[in-house]
Amino acid sequence: MLRDLHISDLGVIDSAHIEVAPGLNVLTGETGAGKTMVVDALTLLLGERADGGAVRAGRASAVIEASLAVHQDDSAAVGALAEAGLEPEDGELVAARQVLASGRSRASLQGRMVTAATLSEVMRPLVEVHGQHEFQGLLRPSVQLDLLDRFAGDEVVQLRTRWGRAWRRLRQVSAELEALTSRAREREREAEVLRYQLAEIEAAGVRVGEEAELREEADRLSHVETLREAAEGAHQVLAGTDDEGGAAAAIGQAARWLAGPGGHDQAVADLGGRAAGLAADAGELASDLRAYIETLQADPARLAQVHERLALLRELQRKYGEDEAAILAFAETATARLGDLEGGTVRSEALEQEAGTLRKELAELGPTLTGARLRAAERLAASVVAELVELSMANARFLVRVVQDDPATETGPDRAEFELAANPGAPLRPLAKAASGGELARVMLALRVVLAGIDRTSTLIFDEVDAGVGGRTAASIGRRLALLARTHQVLVVTHLPQIAAYADRHFLVEKRVAEGTTTTVVQALDDGARRTELSRMLSGMTESDLAQAHAEELLSAANQAKRADAAGPARPGW
């Protein structure tokens, strides 16, 4: 709820301080005095786009500051404050907006700079402005559906929440399924390539280190004759021939020559031992050479197999990696990717199943939500008609039509259409075609009164609610605003004395000229000043005894009506 509003250098307003009271607050004044500037100031606090042209001529910036009482029940505002790292101080919130002449603006909450979006998120749950733009908004089906659902209460709100959650998830699932389907051929082609590649690697039986072994074997098989010739020559040197002993026999003979005398000299004994060892090694080497020679067999077929195998490995390396380890790593990666691709089918099946479950849930929720809305639509229409009777539209008919929407949207399978027949014999038609500006304002006011008991917005601002009306209708609007002010703080800009008479606090917006400069001031009126202002509004003559008497009569009638309403039974939903 608004406590104080301070405006400086905005339009014609030099400086204005408004202490807003609970209940019904009314702003009046001559046309062009700047009443609408007060509403504009509040819309800036709600985060509306700033316009440097609104800054008072010759000033650098305009500043709007407000203090508001915030309670824990104002959960949306408190939550938005918490997200910004702020909280009310002793239940008070201070909001400010500075508009520079350049068109830029700054916003703050609790003295800390914030974005205009954050300011809006905090302020909009607390203050709601109803001007000509908002009245036109009532013509939109989405706004009408929201009003119907708010009136319907928790049952519809919960059903709508469940529907919205399932609807959004179905959209996500359907989009993913569509993407999987559109890529199915591409994925299958990729999977086929991977299967071929993996089959090729698996068939090859690649083993790390095999290439080195094959190259070594190929080199040996390619030089069998050279190796045989070398081995046989070495063997002949060591073993000798049938006619002549070889190196092994000669070393053995040397060992024997040294064995006997070795008993007389340890050095000779050591040399003899060494000779004996060499003889044994030479004999063993000669034996190994013989065995090696026997293994050396020319094998052109095996050599061809080795070269074929090496060629296969080189081809695999060209395709999949620089060596056997790289080929096997490629196979591991390909196996994982193939699993993902083949898993797409499993994913599609799971998504199809989830989509079916969601469609079933929506099919069950839809009729239930529609039925609850239909029941609420009858109650809302009846309540609005009752209010329109009080707003001098006694012959009006009002209908809330719930129509199946195709396709369904996030808000459900329905759309709402408000229809009005303002005069006897007129057909029911959509509000956009059936209501004048004044009638639309009264329909909005009727809806506001009907929704008063469930609307959590603490402060309501009305501008142009009296457009196109007067006399008894104006008095009816004033009384309905006073009723609305029993549950909300209401601020109304009006030019009609019948409405102003119902004010709990009356502000006069007045232009003053001093030293060639025009400024606008806003002042709260006491009882005497109220009578004077009402006299001006009634006849333009503030000193007229007749006008003063008429003003006193208006005030008396308004007070009497307010007392009667306060003593009467609570209205439905209040």
C-alpha cells in the first residue's frame, strides 16, 4: 500500500508530495493542471519506459520516489525483492525512478540501484494502474481468460497449472521426437558406416606390436640365403671339417696343454680354465649355429602372407590411425558412437511413450478444466451484471462465453470471450464491438469490484474511469469505488464531483503562476476546502451559496451511502 509519493520536475510538476491514505483517494483539478502526471509518475515506478520529454523544461532530470507498506502476504513482491538481495525494512519499501532529460533512466529499491525490470517485478504485484490502455487490454481474450480464472479460484488455478506443465512438456517431447525423426536417415547412414568400419577392424584382428614383428619376419624371409651362408661359414670356422678341426677343437687342445702344468703355477691354471671355458662356449655356439641353419628354410608362401598382412595393416592405418593402438582407439570410439546412434531408437520409443502419457493426462485435464471454467463463467457473469445494475447499466446483459480453442494453448483447451449487450434489444456482442469507452470503463470497474475479495494487489489506480458519464451514473461509480476501497487502497483521477464526494482523502492538483513560471502543486483538502473544490466542479463558482449547498448535499449523500454499505452484509467474495 502506498504511503508517500514524491514527484519532482516531471512535466508541469515542480515538486509535489502526496501522503496517500488507506481507502479512496481522489485527485481533482482543472483540465491541464497535471492530474495525469501523477498517474504517469506511478507508471514509471512500475517500470514503464522512460521518456526524456517528460522532464520539466530546463531541468536535468525528473525524480519519482514512493514509500510503500509491504506485508508477508505480498509474496510476489517479497520474492522479487529477495531475488534482488533486498527485503522490506520494518515493513517499508522505498522505490525510486530518475528520468534524465537525455531519455535514460535509473531505478532503485531500498536505496540500491536496480534495473527497471527488477523495479517492475517488485512494484507490479503491489500497484496496478487502470487507464485507457488497460481498459483496452480488457478486449484481449487472454486478459479475459486470466480474469475468469482468477475469479474461479484455486480449483481452476491448480488445474491450469497442471495443464500448463503437461502442455509445455509435451511440446518439448514432440520437438525432440521431430528432431530424432528428421535425422533418422542421417543417423542410420552414419550407423551403417560405423558398423562396416568396426567389422573391418574386428576381422583384421589387430594387435599392438604386430607390425614390428611382421617387418622383422619379412626381413628374415627375404634374406634366407644370405643368412644361411653366413651361419654355415661361421659354423665351419668353429667346428671345422672332417679333415681338419675347427676353432673349437683348437681351443680345446690349448686348454689341455695348460691343464697339466697348471698345477705348478696358478696363472697357468687360470689361463687353462679360461681356455676350457672358451672351448665349451665355442662348441655350444657351433651347435647353435647348426640348429639355426636347420631352421633357415626358404618359404615364399609365408613371405607373401607376411607382406599381405603388412599391406592390410597399412591400409587400416591410412583409414583409422597411425599405428595399431590408434586403430584400436578408433574402434573404441566408434563402438560408443554406434551405441548412441542405436540408442536413438530406444530414446524415440521412450519419448513416444511419454508423449502418449502426456496426451492422456491432457485429455483428462481438459474437460475438467473446461467444466470448472463454465461453472465460474456463470457466476462471474451474474456478479458483473449485478454490479452493472449499480453502475446505471440496469438493462445490460453480460455473458462470459467459454469456447474451445483449437489448437489448445498453454492456458488450456479454452478461450474466454466477454460479451455485452449494453441496451435493451441489442444483441450480445464481444466487448470490442459492443462497449463505448465509458461502458468499457464501467465493465472494468464492475470486474474489479467482483474480483476485490481475491485480488491481492493492494493499491489500484484509476484514470478515466469516469469517461463519458455523469449525473446518477457518476454517483454510482463513486459508490462502487468506495466499496472497492474497503478492501484495497484506491486512487482515482476524476473530473466528476459525484465521484470526488466519496473520497476518504481528496487532493487538489492546481496550476500556479509566479514570476512568469507555471508550476503544479498537489495539496490535501480539509472539509472546507473540499466543499469549495466540489463547488468549482459543480458550477465553476466557488463562492456560490447554491453551489456550496449542492456540494454539501453531495458529501452528505456520499457519507450516508458509505455508512450504509459499511453496515450492510458482506458482498459475495469479500
